[in-house]
Amino acid sequence: MKTELVVAIIAGVVALGSAGGTIWSSVTNTRHSDANTKAIEELKIANDRTKAAAQREKEISIFREPLARSAYDLQSRLYNILEQNLIQVFLVGGNDRERSYVTNNTAFLIGQYLCWTELVRRKLQFIDLGESSKTKELLDLQDNIYGLWGTDAQPPLLRIFAGEQRAIGEALISTNGETSECMGYGAFLTTFTKGKNPLIDAIKADILSLETASGQANERLTNLQHALIDLLAMLDPNFLRFPEKKRSKVQSRT
């Protein structure tokens, strides 16, 4: 074979090898580039989810403590009604001041819880719940309490329909600029004198009816107290703000 031909063949082989290497390198680089792009996109998605979750938590945390406080105060009053003979001692056997306090303050505690529930509902309707299991759990717990207030499975004493619950909650909202919160007990007393709000008047009348018909409300109030304890378990699972010994469920009764 002539030298020129051999040289030409070798050159061709080298050229083919070089071209193949270039193609392989290009394919490999493209794959690496695609992988890097995908990794960057996945990282961005993860970061966006983290930021969204943090924003949801920030929005909810504004109402977490007052909602928990209102749930704690109400369940405590229900416990005292059901287990500590509060009605007989202060409503039946109390003086005018004691009777007035039990009636008005119990109505306020109900309204206070419904008010913070309404404020939370308003906030959550503008929040993308995404994959927030805690937020969904909160909504489920609140929905259960809505149902317990309004159910017709028990006698009608202290039954509050869903629309009435929202209306009562709305009535107690105090707004200052862009900030909304529940009014205090003093404002409640001066705002809701007899005849000012028929729903508040109805609650007060039902509370007074506990003097002679408390048994009709026992099952509803027991179920509500249990549900409020469950809500506290979600809002304050480590008993940092509300002591465990004061969060006992009353004995179930029918």
C-alpha cells in the first residue's frame, strides 16, 4: 500500500474519532445542562413552596393565640357549667350581680369565640392553603364546632345556626384602621344592652333557661367542650400557654 494512502486512511480515522468525540461531548454537555436546568427549576419550586408555607403560617399566627384563648375561656366556662355546678350556685342561688355576671359573661365568651372564628375564616379565604395540613386541620376542627352548635340532633336550647354564628361573630368585631379584633367584655356590656341585638338576647335567654332546663343542653355543651379541647390540642399542643390540668374533657353524657 502506498504511503500516501496509509496516511490518508489514518487521517480519516483520526478525523472520525475527533468528530465522534465532539458529538459525544456535545450530547453529554446537553444532558448535563438539561439536568442542571431541571435541578434549578425543582429547587425554585421547593423554595416557592417553603415561602408560601411561611407566609401562610405568618398570616395564621396573627390569630392563633386569640383564637386559642377564646377556645380555652369558653371550654373552661362549659366545664364549670357541666362539672362545677356553676348554674345552681351563681344563677339559681346567686344574687342579682352574680346572676347578671353569669348570664352576660357566658354570652360574651360564646360571642368571643365566634368572633375570632369569623376573623380566622375571613383571613383564610384569601390564603392559598396549598399543602398545609395544619391549616386544613384547623378548618376541619372549626367546621366540626360549627356543626355542634347548629345541630338539631339535641334539644334546641343554646342551638345557634351557622348563619347566626357568623352574624354574632361579625357583631363583636372591632376594627381600627386595617386591624380587626374582638371587642372586650366592657365594650360588650355597653354595646349589647337588652334589645340591641336579637341574637345576643336569645343567647342570654337560653343561658337563663339553664336554671330549670340545664339537662336539655348537657349533650350539646359536652360535645362542644370536647371539640374545643381538641382545637386547643392543635393550637397549643405542648401546653405552653394553657396548662394541661385545666384542659380536661368533661365526662360524656346523654
